[in-house]
Amino acid sequence: MEHDSLLFSFFLIFSGAALLSTAALFLRQPLLVAYICIGVMLGPFGSGLISDPSLLSDIAEFGILFLLFLLGLDMQPHKLFVTLRKTFLVTLASTIVFMALGFGTGLLFGFTPMENLVIGFSMIFSSTIIGIKLLPTTVLHQKHMGELMVGILLLQDFIAIFILVFLESGNLEQQSALRALVAFPILLLTAYLGARYVLVGLINRFDHFKEYIFLLAIGWCLGLSAGASWMGLSSEIGAFIAGVSMATSPIALYIAYSLKPLRDFFLILFFFSLGAQFNVNLIGEILAPALVLAIIALSVKPVVFHFLLRRFSERNRLAWDAGLRLGQISEFSLLIAYVATRSGLIGEVASLVIQGAAILTFLFSSYLVVLFCPTPIAISASLRRD
């Protein structure tokens, strides 16, 4: 791809995403839906204005690395242990139920056992964007509902990280799993020693040079990502561990804040590339299973979360509120489909089924939350909370 064509591609992507994002905000939809839609419109299966999105797809992978790095920065050890204690049983039980439902749906439509497993994985997770971004700020930081939501979503993210470790290996055979289990603690030890004896000293000595701290954080993230890839793990897990190892740093919040614009830039490209690879010619083949998965997520997830939360002494109203907010498929499911396809574990049709189901749940779940739950953008004035 030549420089001019790359410049023109960026113009089309970001200008088009800005226009569609405006419409998405008016319709109270997550912005990533706009990014995926612009990919479908401009990609080789749409208008063809960007006929070869492969370079953009490679660039977009950095968005996932920074996303997981920032997620790790937020997972301070004491916070993680408190989260595990409060929401472990609810998350574990829901994980088993949703995975079984996804696996059974794939089996119903004749996918391979591996594809059924990945479809089951994709059903486990709920959207952090919808679950957290549509939660009122006062509730998120000060009330039990915010603690509950963050706890469940953090545990789901943690589960997703371990799933990515195995998917990235290209198969789930015993030898690959054993290699991953051996390499993982080595990577953890390397990150711990490097952060404690090198990074902390450098940060304490040069913390007034903000540009240096910015570069140090990026270098640490990409360095552990490359190291994890060399060890046979995924680059994504390396980025996550890099974030966790820096989570106790006194300037972790500054690092997280300064990297968010860079993360958002690459994530726009990532979701665009997903949309550009969405083969609209296969809609007839994926429509039925995608609809079934979406209907299961939208109807069963709120009920399951309500039941489980009620079993653990949560109030009925709070349980239904949390269930509705968690009743969709996650953006992490898109990442799992992407990694599984890249590793050759699933075919194009199975990947598109997961993507289609996720997009449908984003759309309908957003409306359900805005209609029935307190949010900053609720349609009803009585439910609008800042």
C-alpha cells in the first residue's frame, strides 16, 4: 500500500467513523458499532474503496495490545483479590451456563467441535462498554452496583486472557497446553523482576519527564508482548502481564490516562478491519445461527444473572438491573473470534456468526439498558443519572 493510498484510507476510515459515530450517539449506540459498520461499507465486500485492509489489520493489532495493557494497569493485586472473593461464584456459574449454551447452539447448526468450543467461549463474556459506560458515574464509583458490575466484568476479562493464551497456540492439544503452562510462569517472573528492580527505579528517578515515562510504558508493553510471542504465548497475554506488573506504580493512573488516546486510535482501526473482513455474501449462511445466539444472549443472560445474584442475597431490583446490563455478548468475543480465526482454529463462517451475534446484541442490549435502567443517556428523565 503506497503512502498516498494509506493517507486516503485513513481519511476514509476516520472521517467516515466520525460521521457514523455521530449517528450512533444520537441513536444511543456503542461507538464500536459505527467502526464495524464503516468497515463493512468501505471494505472489499462493500464499496471496495479500501480493497486490501490487510496492512490496516496488522496495524490495528496494536490497539488490542494497548487495550490489554491498560486493563492490566487497572488490576492491582489487592483489588483483584477482593473482586475474586465477592463475585467468583456468580462468574463461575454463569461461565459454565453460557459456554454450554454457545456450544449447544454451534452443535445444532453443524459446526465442528472446535468451532463449537470457540462459540461457547464467545458467549461467556458481557460487554464492558455497555456494562460500565452506561452505568452512572456516582453508581460506578460509590455504590454496591458499581462494585458488583466491575467485579464480574474484571473476572470475565481475566478468564478471557487465559482463553487467549490457548487459542493463540493454534490448537488445544496437550503438548501446546503444557508449553503454555510452562512459559506463563516464566513470563510472570520476568515481568515481576523487571518491574520491581528496573522499572520502579527508573520511574522514581525520572518521573518528572512525562515524555520519557510515556515511552518507557510503551516499550515495556511491546517488549513483554514480543517476549511472550517468542515463548509461544500470545502477544496479547504479554501486554496484559506488562500492565499488571506496573499496576502498583504510583503513576499507573497517569500512564493509563496518557495511553488511552493511542489505544483508541488503534482500536478504531481494529474494529474497522473486523468490519472490512465481514463477508456480506455469507449473510444468508450465518443469519440463522447469529440470530439464535443473539436471542439466547439477550433473553437468557439477564435471567441467569438475576437468578445467581438473588441466590447470593442481592436485592431483586438490583439483580434485574445487573442482569440487563450484562445481557449481551462482549467486544472480547470479537477478539476471541479474531484470534481463533488467525490461528486456524475456526473457519470464516463461524467467525462471522460470532461477529454478527455480537453486533446484534450490542444494538438491542443498548436500547434495553437505556429504556429500563438508570443511565446518563436514559430516554426517560426519571431514569437519567449522571
